[in-house]
Amino acid sequence: MAIAPKLKEQLMPVLGRALRNRRAGVRHSVRRAPELQAPAEISLVSPDFSHQGTIPAPHRAAPQGDNLSPALAWHGVPEGTEQLLLIIEDIDAPLKKPIVHALALLDPALTHLPQGALGADSAQVRLLPGTLNRRGYQGPRPIPNHGVHRYGFHLYALDVVLPGTLNGLAEVLPRVAGHVLASGFLEGWAESGPEERPQSRRRRGGIDPRDLRR
């Protein structure tokens, strides 16, 4: 029995290669959600990586990194905004739907988030549960050999205040329908090779695909 966890880790690169063409895809992204369509655009950037650039190691989950949420900055939030909604998703997860790596409600007066700001609730950041009911930032941790994963950072300006008691994206979407004033989008990429596979089940943050299949 003691060898089982190690054997699973050795099989992950094989599983990643086998599932290489299985991905949730853009069609299931929040970018396509009718409830989140917006008439205006917000400029969203990060000083830690460029659009469609590689997400650096410090912002990945262990054992590849420190699970530190990247810094973000934006402008173009329209008048009348009562709250900001931030969603981070992996559209290349080998599942029917993307993995939600972070879901947060932000103070509308904010124009940026420093590194690590999505690690815990604060006066200006309220974290909602994402995939596997986890709150807070869960850094990239793609299956080894599955190829490049695209992580979308989505920011929405809302003309309504959502309660911090909402239980995940499924409860958020119907509440924002007709209330999105503008949206911003930033995409970062990450990939795991077989040499980066974890050696144990211990980890800081991140989503392990095996947990989703239980």
C-alpha cells in the first residue's frame, strides 16, 4: 500500500500525454457566459507576466512555485461601478468545465492588487469558493506532459453588490446577469514537464486533477 502514492505520481506524465487532446476549451470559458457579456472594456495587465506569456514560478503551485497570486493593475472602470468581480480559470483542464483557480469580489475603488493579495480576505477583497470549494488563489499546476495550459484572468465591473456568502461561480452567474458594465481579460500560460512532477501529496495550493475524479 505504501507504494501506491508514488506509483500514482509516476503515472501522471503518462496520463497527461493520454489526455493531451482533452480540454474544457474556450467554449466553456466565462468569456462565453451570456451573464458576463459587457458593452465596454477594462484594460487589465500584470507586471509579473505579459498577455499570453509564461506565468513565473513564484505564482505557480508547489512544488513548482510559492502559490503567490500575481500583481494585477487595471484602468477603464466605468462610472456607476459598485463592485468588481475577479475570476481566474484554466480552460485547458482535461474536464468538461474549466477549473476556477480564484473567485473574488473587490472594492470598486481598487485599481490594482499587489502580489499575494488573493491569499486571504481583506477589507477590499472578499474571496468566494472556487473549484473543490477552495477559497483564495490556487496557482497553476498542469498535469505533466499535458501541454500548455491557458489561465484567464477576468475582471468585471458590476453595477450591483454581490453578497460574500455566494457559494461559487454557479451562484454568481445568475446574480450578475444584466449587471456587467465592463470587462477586462489577461491570459497567462503554464506547462509542466515530467521532471516537475511532485514527489509527494504535500502541496501549497493548486488543484490536483486526481481530486476532481473522485
